[in-house]
Amino acid sequence: MKSLLVLAPLAVALVLGATASAKTAPVPSFAAAKRYAVPPADNCGSCAHSTAIGDLDGDGRPDVLTVNDDETISVFIGKPDGTLGSRRDYLTSGDPAGAAIADLNGDGHADVAVADRGGFATVFLNRGDGTLAAKQDYAGGAGPASIATGDIDGNDSPDLVVTNSSSISVLRNNGDGTFHAMEEYPVDKGSPVSVALGDLNGDGKADVVTGDGDRDVSVFLNHGDGTFQTARDYDASGAVSVALGDLNGDGELDIATARCGCGVAVLLNAGDGTLRRRRLYAVRGTFSSAADPQSIAIADLNGDHRADLVTANSDEHMSLLLNNGGGRFPTTTDVGTGKCGDVYRSDRELATGDLNGDGRPDLAVASNGGLCVALAKPGLCNVQDVQGLKVAEARALLARAHCRVGAIRRARSLLVERGEVSGQRPGFGRVVRAGTKVDLVVSRGRR
């Protein structure tokens, strides 16, 4: 079904075969993130809440959209080299939270749908040249926080699903980019903050998955006519952001969640739309503390035909979790968000897409400093944050990121235990040539 290609516009739903070898997968590297300002350019608090990637101007290249703190969305037109051109801003209904890109009226041009916490699902239809027509508001429930598109009723037109404070709202497409009044389904546990669509039970119909931001994911299976069964809840130990993809190569869509304050949870599909017991993966933060992932996406980051995971974290890190071929993610490598700084509690702050046409997924993250884009570039040394690690651990982590350990000196530290790295140069997030040496300071303990 063609609509299933746009089910989860920010959490790329890859269905990948298990054809790659079992050898250790290559670790991707990225150029230094480039920052793009969103309105207002300065002193904007959290600046950008969300981002989405899609071809809005019809030139065959992905463009980037951000949802901003000042009641606007911004469209950045992509250039052939992956940089972004001029920005065009559009007023929303007042409190935008998340966005999705899809051809809503069947004219061959990608449109935009926005979840607005004021109670709306807002639609911007494309004029055909990448500019957007005046917004159209549809009642979307109490406090919409996230939005996804997909054909839930089989009429070949993308419908809308938004999360509310205690429910989801389904808005069916009339086929022309206008929408029926919402149909609401309760979420018994928690308050859903993230949503993704995909066919979980193999019946050819899009199902709905939500994350409640606390513990559970909820699965709404489609009756086959665009209405949904009562939600079934699964413990994910945290689900501030959900993404769908075939993580173990069995042809079924699985679920990955970002766990605020912890890491990642993976729930593999049993084959009938039910989920197996969660697997939890830690994402390391500064000085070995747990990271705080806010957003998750799925993409084949290293070209080995396996679906990998990437998270955007609140501590200026993006974490890459590479698939070992069985839907397991044993190692993590980090990429800096550059001048964009922290991400802040929005499930769609991270998006992936091939912005420069080289066949590799690039990363776009919206944060309190605006929009940052990191283009994939093989063979660079992405300097890792090794503070708090033993020297052997730091050496292994830097080696995975195409770096080396350089000079090691020892000094007293009030904060770091004896034998652990207390300082490094270059610091985390620097992007340099492959094989660059990272000098370390190792704690001799307290005086």
C-alpha cells in the first residue's frame, strides 16, 4: 500500500532483510553539525520543539521543517549538497508541538500536518511549489502533543492520528485533504505523548502505537475498516518517543522507545501484532551517568541493511545504537549536536533522511538552539565523551569512533574516582580527521 510508506514520517519505518553478515558493523561518522536559526533567533527558550523531513518543493531533494517556540513552523528548502537554503515561516494556531509531512490531498505534493496543544490538528496544504496555503484547523482533542499520518481505512489517502492528554484522536481523510470530525479512543494508562503508525499484525492495515512518557506503549490494532480495538498496553519502562521498524529482520514491524532518563527499550513483534518482553539498552551520559533520550528514530545508519537506532538526548548528545543483526544493540557511539545544545522533552525533535543524495541517512535535530543538521561523512573521528571511563574503556570507545588515545597525564580530581578519565582534548563533539589522537587526563584521586 503506498500510504504505508509515510506512516511514521520522523521515525523511519524500515523493513530490512536479514542479509547482512554477522561481522561487526562499521561505525558511521558525521560532519560537524551545522546550525540554522529559527524564529526568534535569540533568547527563545526551547526554540524548536520538533522537526520533520520531506520533499516539499518537488525537486526530488528532502527539505526540513521545524516546529518552533514562537507559534510558527519553518520550512527550510534543501540544496544538492545537503545544506539548507532560505527559511519560510508560517503561523500556526498558537501552541504547536509536533508535525508530519505527507501528500494529504493526492496532488503529488507533500503537505504538512501539525499537532497543536490548543486542541487542534492543523493542516497546511502545499501550493505545489513548496510554499504552504493558509492553515485549516480541525478539532483534535485535549492537548495534542504528537501527530502521525497513514492510510488507516484503505481509501489510499493519509489519515491523521494525534495524541491527547488521555486519548488518541483519529481524523479520516475525505480524499481531498479535508478531514472528518475526530473519532476518539481512550488510553487508560498515562498520558500519550508520542504516536507512530504501521501494520503490526500483517493484515495490510495501519495500526497505532503510542508512548505514554512514563512506562507503557499502547497498541491499537485496526479492525480493518479504520476503527480500532481497545488498546493493549506493554511495559517499556519509559516511552517518551516511539518508532517502528523491522529490527530483527523477520519482516515484522517492531517498536523502539526513548526512555527519558535511562536509554532505549526494544519490543520485538511476536508476528501477530503482540509484543515480546522488552529489552533495555543503556545510553551513556556525561561522566558515565545515564543519558536522557528525548527522541528516537530508526534508519540504516551504516549501510549494512540492518535497522539501527539513533536518539537525541538532553545533554547535547545524539546516540547511535548499531544493530548486531538480531535486533540487539550492544554498543553506543555519540555525535554532538553542536551549537544547538540540549533537546527538551519533545518526541519528534530528531529526524533522519538523505539530505545530500549520497545514499546515507543524515541527522536533523531541533533543540533550544534552533535546528542542527549533521551530514553523514565516512571515516571521520567523531570525538567521544570519555570522561568517567577507565582508560581501557575510553580507548575502545574512541577506536570505534575512528579516533586514538594520545598522551595520558594524571592529576588529582575532587569529582572523578581514581583511574577514571577526568578530562580530554579535543572535547566531545569535535569532528577531526580519522586517527586523530585524543589526549586524556586521568584522576589520581582526591588529595
